[in-house]
Amino acid sequence: MIPMTLTEIASVTGGRLDAVPDPDSKVTAPAAIDSRLVQPGGLFAALPGEHVDGHDYAAQAVAAGAAAVMTTRPVGVPAVIVDDVTAAMGRLASAVAARLTDTTAIALTGSSGKTSTKDLLLQVLQHDAPTVATDRSFNNEIGLPLTVLRAEPTTRYLVLEMGARHAGHIAYLTRLVPPHIGLVLNVGTAHIGEFGGRHAIAAAKGELVEALPSTADGGLAILNADDDLVAAMHTRTKAVVATFGRAPHADVRATDVHLDHGRARFTLTTPLGSALVTLQVLGEHQVSNALAAAAVAHGVGMAPTAIADALSNAQPLSSGRLEVLERPDGVVIINDAFNANIDSMTAGLRSLVSIADSRRAIAVLGEMRELGDDTTTAHAEVGRLAAALGIDLLIAVGTTAAAILAESARETRPDLPIEVVPDRHTAYDILHGLLKSGDTVLIKASHALHLDELAIQLAKEA
């Protein structure tokens, strides 16, 4: 973090100091919302949680080295007291971002692939200059400030993943930290139950390009040429528009795409030349994510060969997203249980079949949440796809929606072995005695079903 005195922090957040021996003492390390992750010289933000209140851990945070805590009431240790900790963290992030005069802020959003693309982009840009990016999927009004407060004066690129559960969320985040470059990946079905339809999702995602500076001020909007709703956002921005995708007219595009055990190889073509990319991350859908990262890298001036080399060496960074866990006995577990919608389910199933090749492919599919009126049709579509792709066993986890998925699969392929179970524990009981060397197992569901715990449990066995 850029060093700031406690007096400065109180000033920019509208807070007041309490129990502070030296108002000129500085916060020199990043902020944290978990007292166990506090760094010496850092700031602990005491947020009220669903099960615990951060205020109860203020003393523990200071004992661990925090210079102060941000609270809404006195807590007996050095504190910056504010009316609302989340809002104050946002104001602090804005103040810090304003001091990053040599930093290019890059924001990205989309219905799926945000975190995977962010991870690729981080690794590509790091080859060019110091880069700070969103940790895991901390992409909301709490996560964005935490990311910004990790930046230092030497940070050249600040990569900010932005999520939205309602209209106006992205607009708020872009007001906190106005981006120079905005990347929109896709408009899918994630949270469609909250928004009511894909056009409403597109309206929310488009808030990002509306926030960009004009062409004269260096704004750059990067849009997916393969997604009609994203491509149409060119009318909503004053920035220069560049496109990526597999469409022939895309500015940054892929040709000669091939899969090798689930990993893609392709020729990357940019306005400055072409180069071969061999991805280490799993799934054909990663081609689009890689092109998105390449388009940003091209936009900041990286050469095609440098971009291709960085993409070819990039590794998966975030767990639960097509994370390949190989057991000593030869069983492969694909942990893709961080979240689920029809687009990511499709990508996961295709990846399963590709990586399994001629070996036994088992799909453990939990329910997709927050789909609203599309719940029935979406689960039925996933069931049909799972059966059509030729998997060897389907285990559907959940209640009504899981039954819909299973029935659709059964109608598509009556000979497919199918189990419908209520929870991850029952799924484990089936798989525990079933798996054998060479099996490939995809575990995919919305996070609320906690199937990531099933993946980890299975991966530890041999």
C-alpha cells in the first residue's frame, strides 16, 4: 500500500481517530478483513459478518501487527471510526488510486470466465511490468478496495475484476476507481434470476464501458466479437473500441484451434503479427479468455510473441475453476465447483470428455442456483448435453433441479447410469468405492452446494 498516516486516512474516509497514540503513524501494508491475514503495518477493516463481527477481533489484529483498525465504534485499540466500514474502505481506495499516477487501471467483467481471464491477464502483464490484480474472485465493493490497497507506487498495471448482482454495482465500482481500459467478456446466464434476462445483464455489464474515458483521454474498450450483446456495447462508450474472438473480423483472434487432452493450442493473431499459443489451463473455452487477455496486452503495447509466450506459460491460479487434481492412483479429479451456470456447465462437461479421452468419464453435477424462471430449461439442457457427450456415469446432486437434470439425461440416453443424491456426503459414499485408476471425475455445481469439499476429499484419497 502507498503509505498514509492515520490522520490522512481519517480525513479521506470522513472518520475520526480513537485511542491512537501517534496520529502521524503510518499504514504501510495492505488492508485485511480477516484478522489472521493482517500484515505488520497494515489496516484491519472490522466488517460485520453473517456469523462473526470483525469488531470482536480488533485487539487480535493489532496484536498481530496492524497499525490500526477501521471500525464503527471504539474497540480499545488504535482505530479510525467511520459510519460505514465498507463505504469508508471504498473512499480510501479512491484516495489511494488517485495517487497511482503511473498506473493503468484495467477493469474486466462478464457473466463467466472473469476470474480465469483475470488470472491469465495478471500473468501476461507481469512479464511487462509490476502488476497487482484481484485476489481470487474478490470482485465486489469489499474486494475492489482490498485490491487497490495492495498497490504500490511502482505498480504499473492494476487489474480489477468487477462483478454485479444488480444494476448499478459496476457503475459504483468504476466511480471508486475509474478504469482506463475496460474488458467485457460475455453476457450469459449467471445471476439471471436476479436480473430477469440477458438484456438486463448486458445493461449492467455495459456500465463498465460507459465509465471509460474518451478516445482523446486514452480510454480503451475491449469487447467480445463473438457475443452479439457485448459487441453492441460499442455504442455505449466514448473510448476506442478493440475486439477479440474467433470471428474473422476480430482485431485479436485465434485460428487453427486444436485440443490436446483438454488443453488448447492455437495461432494468436494481432494487428502486429501472429504467434503460437499452447495453453496450460484446461478447456476450449479458455481460448476466448486467452484472447481477451491478449487483447488487453496488445492494447498496452506488448508484442505478439511476448503475449504468446506468457499465455503459454500461464498456470491456473484460483482453485475450484477446472482445477485438475491428480491422485497417485491415476484418478483425475476436476474441481470446478466454485460456481455454475449453463455456460460454465457446458465448458466443464466438454473439458471432462476431452481430458478423459478413452477413459471413464464421470460427471458429478450439482444444481445451478439463481436462474429464476430459467431453472427448469437450463437443468434440462445440461442433462441432455451430459448424455449426448458420452459420459459414463452421471451423479446429480440436489433436489428438484437435480431430478430435472437427471431425467433429461435419461430421456436422451436411456442406457446412461444415473444416480440422484441429496448432498455431497451421499455422492461421496457412491464414489468412494467406485473410482479406479484412469477415471476422470468432473465435480461442478453452484458454490452453495459445497461440492468443492467433495472434490478435495476425493483428491486426498489414493
